[in-house]
Amino acid sequence: MTRHRIAPIGIAIALVMVGSLAATATGAELLGTHGDWKLYRHGTGEVRMCFAVTEASDAGQAGARQKPHIYITAWPKAGIKAEISVLVGLALKQGAQIKVDVDGTRFDLFPDGDRAYVGDEDEEQKLLEAMRRGRAMTVSATSESGKPTRDSYSLSGVTAAVQAIASDCS
């Protein structure tokens, strides 16, 4: 993954990380809910982006932090159709790999501040496919201070959310 793909995710995260009320206030429109996932659209025309987001159903302890979320973002103008990112909610240890487990299938992500991303597009597609087939996902990370955390997520509705992103943001 190239660094320029990270910018749209940062915008999406900023829109909803303080809650859906703030997202509405900044112009993101809630398009619907699919299981445990919410779908948003922000902007129109060339600046339109869509993203699906879910909160951790069980957030591990690693000190004070924001509620963890997983995002799947589409930004058509940039050619991004389904970029996965994780808001871990605390500063991550530089150089550490973030471990993702989807029903026994494991993936490594790289840290960037308090977020984690998939390293390349092929691996991202494999993770997305595992999420669509899976039921549960865990994300294990190490904070900048060395404290481990493990967050659990429901994948209920992720397939419908990804399909909605494709149709609402194509």
C-alpha cells in the first residue's frame, strides 16, 4: 500500500471517531446499517467518499484510549474501492506488526500513529474476503508504551456493507 492511500482513511476516521452526531455535523450522511456495520457517505461528485465502520464489541485494556473501530473506505476519484483500516485508539509501537485474526486466518498490518493498515493490495483483498466469509475478527496490537491490547469485532453485516459501498460510491 502506498502512503497516499492513507489520506482518505484519515478523513473518514475524523468524521466518525467522535460519534455519529459529529459525523452528521461535518457532512457525513448515514446511509444505513447492515448488521453491526454503519455505512456513511461524505461529499458529492469528485470529492465523494463512502465508508463502512464498526466498533469493537470487546475492547481490550491498554490504558486510556478511544473506542477502537474498523473502517472499509471507498474513494472513487483516488481509485480506492475498499481500503481496510483499524483505528486502535492509542499510539502504536513503531515498527510493530498488528495481528489480525479472522476465524483462524491471520494477517499482519503496519502501524501509523493510532491506526493500522494492510501492507499491499493483494493482502488487503484476502483480508476483505476473509471478513466477508468470517463471523469474528480480533486485532492484537502493542501500544507505544509496550502494553498489549486485543480487540474483538463482529463481522455481521460486513458483506452487505461492502456491497453498499460499491453501489453508493461507484
